[in-house]
Amino acid sequence: MDPKTINLTITDSIQYKLLGCVFYGDPFHSAKEWSYKNEIGKLWSRFYRLIQKYESYFSSISKWPKVSYELHLEPEDYDGKKNKNYYVFVGICIQDFNEIPLEMFIKTLPRTRYLEFTTEATDQDSGAEKVFGEFLGSKKKYQQSYPFIIQRYDKRYKGLNKKGSYLDWLIPIK
């Protein structure tokens, strides 16, 4: 996918309610970005083990079966240089629930519109960098409304760095 041809969509106002697992810290201290061996890859492994353990429960509350989410949330003291610690949450979007597995967490995101676009898994950094560089910021067309981004994975995602594998990005905007 050529990053020059990224199609941007503005969603209606949405409120996501996610059920999953969370990590806090520098997710790249043990392995580089876009690696199954970093803390994000390990977090996905833990989440998939729990999905298998609670398979019938997940299928009963999942809002969109076979779609999963990765949320990156920057705390107030994150600066990307000295403090590289932030939250990573992986999970599924859910409907109503009464109880959740003890090992899991619920994250209800604020209702907002999103700037949505798709990148190929082999080109995710340059596509996202292009959108952030050209469209987001105080003097750009869109401003980020909350300090997080979402990556959405569905049947088009075939794995890291595999040609023909796609993921969606959702950036909350004002």
C-alpha cells in the first residue's frame, strides 16, 4: 500500500467498550516495535490464551466477532524520550455484561469521532506517520481529542510484515 494514497474517513461519534488485558511500561524495552517478542506481542499471547479459556463467554458478549483492538494510551507524564511508559490494552469490543473473567479488564472510552484509515502491515509506520504529520496537530486539519490511538484487526490481518495483511487505525478527533 502506497502511503501517498491513504483514504481518510471521519466516523460518527462512537463509544467503545473494550474487554481485554492491559500492560503499562515501555513496550519495546525487550524487543523492537512490530515484533511478537516485545511486551505488546506478549500481551496479545496472554489475551489469546484467555480467549480460548473463556471462548463461549466471549462469543456471547462480543459486539463484533473476529475483530480485536489494540489501544495505546499515553498518560499525562509520557514524553516519548525520558519517560517511554504508556498503557497498551488489547481486547474485543463488547455489548452489555454482568461479570468478567478475573484476569481481564474493561475499558470504556469517551464518546468521540475518529479519523480512520487503513495501512498494510508491512507499511504501518509510514502510513501512520504520514497521517500524523500531514493531518493532525494544532495547525493542521484535525486535532486529536484524547491521548490514545486504536488499531483494529479483522479478517484482513494475516500477521506482522505479511504482504496483503491490513489493519485499521482510529484516532480520536475533535
